[in-house]
Amino acid sequence: MTDAEKALWSQFRAKKIGCKYRRQVAIGTYIVDFCCAKHRIAIEVDGGIHKKLRERDVNRDEYIQAVGFQVLRFSNEYVLNDISKVLEAIQIACKTSHPPPLRQSGEG
């Protein structure tokens, strides 16, 4: 993990967010940095290389959104320099997410 990912993960582990997050989660053929399955939120923490891979990231985000996840992207610098704002954005996303209803036994 990068320093920014470690910093964010430590906040998740300390339960600074009211949602449960896992790291390095597969969504289809993609691996996201962090994921809250309950609220269907995928979080990516991007380093400088992502400036060169913007088209790839757009395709990736479109797929992840198409299967029902909200994608939040934060730069390494933003996480390291203003983690309180990052946490606030994540908390807002948790509160405003609309996860699909749970299936009843025998459905699907």
C-alpha cells in the first residue's frame, strides 16, 4: 500500500467511518483499493501514474458504476494533506447511497 492508502486504511480500522471497508476488493475483473459492500461504494486512491492512465480509469469507473457501485477517487496528496475532508466525503457518500434491497430467500 502507498502511504496515502495506509493513512486511509488506518482511519477505517480505527472505525472513524460508520461503514465497514475492506481493501483490495475484486469488482468484476477490477481490484479497487477499498470497498464498502453494504453501501456499494468503491474508493480509489490515485498516485501520479493515474494522470497518464485517465482513459483506462474512465473505462474502469464506468464498469464499476454499471454493476451498481459509486466510485470515489482521491489523489494521494489530498488524502495525505486533508484526510478529514476525505473522510467527510466518504461519510456523505455512505449516508446518501442507495444500496439495492436485500433479496428474500428464494429470489434470484
